Amino acid sequence: MLTSLSINNFKAFGKEVGARLSPITLIYGPNSGGKSSLIQSLLLMRQSLSTKRSSENILDFNGEFVDLGDYRSTVFKHETDRDISIGFSYDAETLSHQGVKVLPNPSAGREVSFDFALERRSRRSGTDAVCSLKAGSMQQDQSGKRNGPTLRVEFENAWSLARNRKLVFSRDRGLHHFSLVNKNGLEDLVDYVFHYFGTELVDIERQLVSSRTSKGGANSQLSNEERKRTLISLLRNSVLRSNDYLPSTLISSHLDREDANDDAITQAILAERYGFRLDLFSKFSSEVRHVLQNLSYVGPFRRPAQRLEVMRVKAVDGVGAEGENFHAFINESEQNLPRVNEALEELEIPYELRLTVPKDPNFPSTIIFLRYYDKRRNIEVYPSDIGFGIGQVLPIITEGLLSSGKTICVEQPELHLHPRLQAAFADVVIETACERDVGRRNQWIIESHSELLVLRLLRRIKEGRMRASDVQILFVDPNVEEHSYVFELNIDEKGRFLVPWPGGFFDEQQDEIFG
């Protein structure tokens, strides 16, 4: 689960803004203020990680989840000399409940940030403007409980820095390399390694082949200080290999030189064995990758359902950005359809969804007949006969009910929806976000204009059905020093706002009554 988000120089945000994220986060604000940009920043990272160009560490501005044009159209005020920053923190303990291999001390918070700058690479066809990863970091925040050392790591793309740092390594075009830039924090990193991997390091040393040719002592025991000095040295002079957008495996710099001494050879062997055996950076990479891959998105316009639906892909893990796969998602398991229909009944929607996959050999197996049974009139009707409202919200409900451990980003769930259903939809969000099984809980990040949605959440907090900390209300104001700003509207346990609601929003009813 994501616990915070920060962006800088991204679209309407010209200064760094940050906000806490909760299991249920609602984003409000005027049109064209930057609400969607908060979601788009996460989708951009998700999209860049999954693209074929991820091995080049390049932001993918146009893809499955979001279309932002290019660097110029995305950076604040189109000023390409600015760096775009996107950062977020996440709960690694949730990942461990989902079976993901995480770094030690998952109860501590994790924080990662990426800075991107415009890089121009000359090619025969001209100059190609790309955006490459410049730095990243991971931090463990002990939140007052110091049950382990704090870890902070920073990386930078090493392609352009290799010559300056006199590093020589295999230039595999399918891989990129990173180097550590936070030299002052190396001791913190080493303390973390020895705290959690100290026993394994000793075991690794015992497996070392003879490496000190002239000084003897090939199998001599290193002191803890020697171990730390060796580890700091190899971290400072080694690079991290990547083929999936994030630093992963530690490799040493090239040592086939005449001046390579015994200590250097020892460090090279330790670098290889520490890097491959400890798997420290690959676990970090795995954590971040799972966080981003668990993002799903349902956009502001859901595609109207057809009388005959075609399953476009063999397997789906979500309804799709336009809800185009919601019927195929339901068809993945026999238990899915009853659960969706149970939710329709709880929402007092008088229809029962029915899916039929024809077994007639004259019909392809990718065809699904989609119908609704009208309980009031005891007849079957097609999706086009029931209006747009239910068809617009049904993919979102399906995504929430049938997903597990996802961060679900949604825009305008109230589109074409009756006010009563807008409030009832909030109960579906609460049910899936407050699941007893931690590994199954979904997180919701919803951009909306619905007043009833937030009122229902406040009511449930007051009734004690959920905690105030489970909800975060964000208000995006586009009129703060020529750039947008994010305000957190905190709530107490009685379902009341602790700060006044920003003026000019949700004031229409009062204005119309009193003029």
C-alpha cells in the first residue's frame, strides 16, 4: 500500500508537494487544477516499468495507462531545463503478507524517489530527447521505534558517469548500470547489511578461494572493522546492474589491470559474492516493482458494454482503463459472478448480471453474451437497455471486489450515477479497503467531484465502522503562487474536518438558496 506521494515540476506542480495517502484517498478540487496529475504521476512510473524500454531507464510518456506526450509537455511550464521528481512511500509489511520477498524489517516505512532530466543522445537520424533515471533512494523510517538501523540508498545512472569515475564494465546494450551517489550514507547502508546479514557475510568469507597471494592469509578471519571497510570500498567503487528500470545486482569495477593488488582482488571476490548472495538490491528492486505493478487504473469514461463482448486477451488481472475487460475479469472464476451480483443486491440495483459463453462450435470461445435480469419485470435485457449509470460504475465495483492487494486509481466514479448510488458506492470502497485479510486489502485513490461520496465516509467514521486514519481527503488548489498545491483535510474520529473546507467548493447549494 502506498502511504505518501510527492511530485515536483510535474505538469501543474512547479514546487515540490507531498501528501499522505490512506487506504481510501479522495482527491477534490476545481477543474484543471491538477487532481488527475497526482494519479498520472503514479501511472507514468507504472507504465515506464512495464514497457520494453524499461531496460533503457527511460520514462514512457505514451502507453497503456497514460498519454502525456513527451518531456516538454509534461514538465512544469514546458521548461525542459527543469528536473521532474516523482516519489512515494509504501508499506512493505503488506507486500510480505502477499508473499513478496522483501528486505528485512518490513514494518519500517519505505520511501523511494526518482529524479528525471532531459538527456539528448545524438544518433544518425538526429537528436533524440529522452528522459533517463538520474537518482533514486530508499529510506526506512522507524517512526520512533528503533528496532533496526536506518537504511538510505541513492543511485544514479552510470552510463554517462563511467568515464569520469574511471569505471570500466561490460557495455551490454540490454542493461543499464547505476552507481551509488550518497557516499556519506554508505556507513548507514553497511550497518544495515551487518545488522541483518552479518552471519551470512561470515559464511561467505569462509567460502572464499585463495585471494591474498603475497600476504598469505587467504583463509584468515577478517575483523568487523575490516569487513566494513571492505564493504564500503566495494560499494563505492562498484556499480549496480539493471535490466528492469531499477538497480538490482551489485558488480565490481573491472580489475584486469597490472596494478591490481591482493586487496583489490579480495574486494572483487567479495563484491561478487556479497552482491549475488545477499541479493540486497534485487530485493529492493522487487519491492518497488511489486508496488508499481499492483497499481490499476479505471479512467473517467468507461466504455459502454456491448450486446456481444469479445475477450481480447486470454487472461486479465483487471477491468482495464475503460472497463473494457470487466466481463472477461468476471469470467476468470466461477466465484466472481455471484460476488458481483451480491454487491448489486446490496446496492439495491434491481438487476442480476448474467454471462454466457457459448459452447456451440459455430461460435468462437472468445465471445461472451452479456445480459441483465430485471428483477422488477422478470425479463432479461441487454446492457444498452439499462442506461449509462450502472454500466459506468459496474467495472469499478468489479475491480474492487475481485482484486486483491491492489492500489486502485479511479477518476470520476460518480459519472451518470444517481446521488443515492454515489453514497452507496462508498460502502463498496470501505468493504474492500478494510478487508480483514491484510493481503487482500485494496487501496483506493479516487479523483472525484461527488459531495455525497465524502459525506458517506464521514458518516461511517462517526458510526465507528472505520477509523479516521483510513481516509485521507486531498484538496488541490491551482492558485498558489502560479502553481498547484495539495492541502490535506484531516478528519477526527467523530467524522468532522479538523480544518475548514476550502472556500468556493461545495458552496453551490448555499449560494443558490441564499443568493
